[in-house]
Amino acid sequence: MNYRHAYHAGNFADVLKHAALMAVLVHLKKKETPFAVIDTHAGRGLYDMASGEAEKTLEAKDGIAKLLDGGTPPGILEPYVRLMREYAPARYPGSPLIVARLMRKQDRLVAIEKHPEEYDLLRPVLHQYLRARAVSGDGYRELAQLVPPPERRGLVLIDPPYEATDEFETAVRALIDAHRKFATGIFLLWYPAKARGAIEGAVGELLHAGISRLLRVELDIGRKPEDEGRALSAAGLLVVNPPFGFAHEMELVTRYLAKALARGRGAKAEVETLAGE
């Protein structure tokens, strides 16, 4: 599938991914020592919700729009929604802008984007943040050169568009290679939860590579009868080295989202520890 960010900004998968991202950042900020964030597929950083891409799919109405119209959500969702309100309803911030907004003066962001037109839009979004750098290049290739970061603490977010049929396998291999160099880092790998065999294969490959702490987080917003052939209804994250308390936080978040964002029957959430405590 093609999951170019602009078509799906603010949808349920973004809500899940960005809530998890913020939870990791909050954890990293508990220590004064600096950390680095590497975003391998950064996108344009800020999305116009009236753009042709967003208007074509209207996926935000089943995502962030429901949270903005609702009450106060639990846990990390509360500061997430508060940040989203600063941009709503006209815009939605992507992962590099969220990181830039939350990081401190001692922290650092490297946001990588391969598509030239997306990169040209990303640069001005990050321009005012002195410790945030936009890089034009292949995310996987750049990641191999960037780990381990000098800070020896941090997060790698791998959120590809899944344009290539073997993208999942490529992303998993890149994660494994990066983990060998940066074994203490936290890794978030986002994926569309469509092909169960591919997901289970990725989990097996990560475990076989010796990754000893692995968590799976999935959210399914369900489907209505008329949704046959419709775009994604389930997405997940594979989390390597999840921070202390992260699994509990995600259980709270996903239970709430499965109800608040439910589109149809079968809406559910799952947080599963695959390795480690």
C-alpha cells in the first residue's frame, strides 16, 4: 500500500503513533542528559487539512477530529490533544514538528525525508528550531550512518510510506542493523496492520536477531458494512526497548481510543509484551 503522510494526516493511525511518540519523549526528558531523535521518514512536518490530499481521504474525521470534539482523554492523550488544538482545525503537525516542540535545548532531532517536494516543505517547518535538522536522503541509508548518536540516548522512529511491496522487510532489517550499533536506543516501527503473516514474520525476525525487549501495540477502529475496500482500519507499532511504564500507558491509551475512534464493529486494541518484562 502507499501510505504517503499527506493523505492520512490526523487519522487514527497518526493518533496512535503520535501518542506513543510523546510518551517516549516524556520518558526521555526525565533525565537531564541530552537525547537524540532520528526520524527516518519525516514527511513535510505540518499538514494542511484543507489540502487536496487530506480532502480526498477525509481520514482525520475518524481520528484527531473525534478527540478534539470529545472530553478530556486519559494519560498522554491529554497533552497530545492540547498540542493538537494549537494547530486545529486547519493544520496537523507531523512527527518531526511534535519532536521539535517537545525537545529541550540540549536535545537533538534529525528528520530525514527522501521525496524532494516533501523535504522542501519540511525545511521551513523546522527552521526556527536550532537543534532540529532536516536531511534530504534515504531514511534507511542515513540511519545506518547516524547510529549510535553521540548522546548515547534516544529514539529512532521508522515510519515508512510502504510504497514498495517489500517495505516492511526493509524496515525490519534497517531496525536490526541500527539496534546492533545502538542497543540501548528506543525504536518505534509503525506498520499498517493488514497482512498478519508479514507482521508475525517481522516479530520472529526481530526476536531471532537477539532483541530482548519487544512490545507490540495495535489499534483497530473496526469497519462498517460499506467500508469494504476502504483504506486502513488497523495499525500498530513494534517497540524495541520500551521505557518503564510505557506498556501500561499504551494500554490506557489504546483502550480509550478503541472506543473513542470506533468506526464500526470489531474495534479493539491490544498491547502485548513479546520479549522482556
